[in-house]
Amino acid sequence: MSFFKSFLAAFLALLVFAVVSFLLMIGIVAALGSEEKVVVAKSSVLHLKLDAEITEQEVENPFAGLPIFGSDVQNIGLLKLKETIRYAKTDPKIEGIFLNVSFPMTGFSSLEEIRESLLDFREGGKWVVAYADVMSEPAYYLASVADKVYLNPEGEVEFNGLTVEISFFKKLFDKLEIKPEVFRVGDFKSAVEPFLLEKMSNENRLQLTSLINSIYDHVLLGISETRNIAPNRLREISDKMLVRNSQQAVEHGLVDGLLYYDEVLGELRGRLGLEESAKVKFISRGKYVKSMADNKGSADEIAVIVADGTILPGKSSEGIVGSQTITEEIRKARLNKKVKAIVVRVNSPGGAFQASDAMWREVKLATESKPVIASMSDYAASGGYYLAMAADTIVARPHTITGSIGIFSVLFDASGFLGNKLGITFDEVSTGEFGELITISRPLTQAEKNVWQTRTEEIYETFTGKAAEGRGMAKDDLKKVASGRVWSGTQALERNLVDVLGGYDDAIDIAARAAGVDDYTVKLYPRQKPFFEQLMESLNENARTNTLKKEMGEYYMWYLQAQKLKQFEGVQARMPFEMIIQ
């Protein structure tokens, strides 16, 4: 029996090794194949399929093209997409762009960045045609920039305004006997409302109503300019939901025609001067990127430091802005003589206060030796604003959600859940009046609560003081637009929280002018990890996840929620809610 067990274990180990080796071999072939240059045929059409998660930098899928689960997960890098469209504008082999978009997974500021790139493409004398079976409101905002917008005859366009939805967990905590212990400063610091309330506070409802109306006004203005429909008419169509089917979308001028896919292909053949039986030569975004020639450019460099995600201590990863990583990148750019200016690209709702402060320090040091420009994307709120506020110039989109200058601290007393639900109790002894200040096994004493509240107020004073210094404002004036309230980019400009309304390209131009350089190369940091490093990390992470799922069973989902709640522990400079705009 012992021999049989040893044999079986060795056989299984060999089998696993063989499978992993096989996948690595496929990966090597895929990686080698990806290095081959793609040749673009004459009279090609760049096919942009944008129904995917759109983040600041593209995260390469190490399993892409492999016959395994997860190989089809797509991610589109906004900054790379803009570069691709810019390159196609001057490529004589690209006649136009065929845009397919129904449900893009990104914010309105990112969509506006893409819209501007497509408008610039059209200004080069080329065309953009958009087509979809169904278009969500964000999808239509993007598609409306095209020369022609076509919809499936049985399709739909969502055009009824924006809605913000927030999840509240008070009833869940009541059932589980978990008590949040919250310390905050400011009437609008509502990040903790989902733990304490069952619906929005009046202050939160006020700021969200103002916020989404500011964003939507700019959305309608953009559609008005490209579709030649008055903004007040668009507002009427939206408010009354006059477009409820595809025919009404044509009648009200939102789309140019109702066509099936084969009919759209016929329209494209006409643009390309092709015969009816000819094939339209599409080239996908992924393949086209491989055809783009590397532009070595000047030795002078503008370094773009990308901070995309929740702010936490440590190293950056997908969806996480690690303060260790970002501070190192800013420091290297500051000390690098080839780098003439720095652009800090921020897309973050905030996070841990100390991590935000560490990055702020590096930004401030960098401004002493070279121009530093902050470029805000969809979010640059609370800790995200903290990261940007020391820059020489802050550039925000009208859609950007920013501000949220405030601090909160939260801990969770799970003693009721542990004792009454799981039968686990705790006791402790201490050498002094104060015990553990971060604990889930008991409620805090009043003295400990006083420590937390005092510390929260002290940090708020630090935040507002540094923000006032960065913006050249009196602290009392800064506090009038602080208290944790969020603003759109347009509102933030009116309140001197940002300097310029514009996008990523504007930030690069401002940085170049400030540095006095005409010829320069733009480089993005942190650098993306090599294929094999990503592959091994993905394999390790999948193995870890599978082990946890197996060991925890039905409790795995609770574990994920606990991990998420853990990010809220301690002092936070975080946007005052997790919201969905739809």
C-alpha cells in the first residue's frame, strides 16, 4: 500500500509538471508569434471593439490565445488605445474606423478621451462608422462622435439620463451582529454611510444630484456638438424617454439608420469603393498595435506615472495603487536627467491616508526640480486628490469625479458575530488604560474612541492644510469646499480645486511647454511585467485561489467580503461611497 501511494503521488506530480510544461511551451510559441510584425493591407479598416474593461494601462493577459480557461478575458488600455488611433490617423493604409460598442466598462472621462481621439482622427480626413445591436448610454455617448451611427433594426438605444446607485449594508450587519465603529470629519464624508444607514443622507443625496447633473450636462453638450441637436432638445428627449425603440432613435436624430450587419458592410464597401462581392479588409486593434513602428523619438522624456486603482501601502498590482511602487517611480523620474517633466495620471477613488501622504511627498519633491502636471481621469477623489494636489498644474475632465477632501476611520466590532453566531469569545489583559486600538474581538472603550476621533481630526487638518498650500488658498477657504464633498471636474474648476479642463493630451502639452521641450518621448510607468513573469504570477494566484476555495467552501464569498472590508480599516482618505453611474 505504501509503495502504491508513493507511486500515485509521483505519477500525479509528473502529470502536473507535464501539463504546466505544455502550457509554458504554448506560451513560448504564442510569445514568439506575437513578436512578428503584422503587415497592414491597403484600404484597411481599423475595427475597434470596445465592449471590455477599459483601464489606464493595458494589462496583458498571459493566457491570451491559449486553450485554457481565462484566455478570452479582455482588457483595453486607454492610453495605448489613444496612441493607436493617433497612429492610424496618419497611416495611409487605414481608410477609416469601424466602431462596435454596446457596453463599455469605464467612466465618462475615459469615454471622452476616446471621443477626442476619434474626433482628431476624423479631422485628418478619415471617417468613423459606429454600429451596434444595442447601445447603453455610455456606449451612445462614445458612438455619437462617428460620421454615421447605425443601429440594428430590432435594437435599442438607452437614452434616459444617468442614475447613481449605492449599496447599503446596515441590515446585513444587524443580522450578523457586526457593529461598525466610525470616526469622521465633515458633513459630506459619507464613505461610511453604507455601514450605518439604509439609504442616502440628505447631504449625500444633495452632492450626488449636483454631481450627476453636472456630468450629464457635459455629456449632452458633447452629443449636441457631434449630432447637431440642441442640448435642451436632447434633455427633453432624455427626461421624457422619447426614444423607446429603434425607429424612434432615427426619428429623433440619435442614429442615422437601421441596418443589419450585412447592410453595414455594404455601406463600408461604398466608402471604400469596393464591388458588392468584395471583402472589407478589417484589422483588429490587437493586430494593428503589432504593426505600429516603434518611435524612438528624442532623448528628452516626459515620464507618465500611472496611478490606477485603490490606494494602499506596498507594491502596485492590477486595481491597486501601491504607494511603494508609485513613490519609487516618481523618485526615479525626479532623479533621471533625461526626464524633463512628469505627468502623474490619476484614476483613483482614494484609499489609505499614509500611503496617499507618502506619494504626495514625492510629488512635492519632484516639483522642486522639474514641472509636474497632474492629469485626472474618471476619478481623482480623496486620496486620489491628495496625490495630485502638490502638482504645478492640475488638469481634469469635466466628467472627472474629484475633491472629497476629508478623512474617516472605521473599525468593525465583530464580538457579537463571533460570540453569538460562532461561539468564540475573547478576553484580554493590558499593561495600561488602552488595549489594542485595532481589534474586531470587542467594542472600543470610550477612551479608545476618543483617541481615534482626535487622530482623525488631526489628519483632516493635515489634509486640508496641505491642500490649501498646494492650491494657494487660505485654509478656511479650502475647508468651504472640503468636508468630504465630491465635485465634478467642472465644479472643481469653479472652486479652484483644479486649474484646467482637459485630458491626457492636454496634460502632456502643458508639461512639454513648462519644460521648454518641443521634441520628446512619452514613456509610461510603472512598466508592464514581461509575459513569463505575468504567466507564473497568474498560475500561482490561480493555485492559491483554488486552494482557498477548496478549503473554505461556501465561506469563500464571506472571505472575499472580509478582505474588502479590511481595506477600510484604519484612517482612510477615500471617496465617500462606492457608486455605479448608469
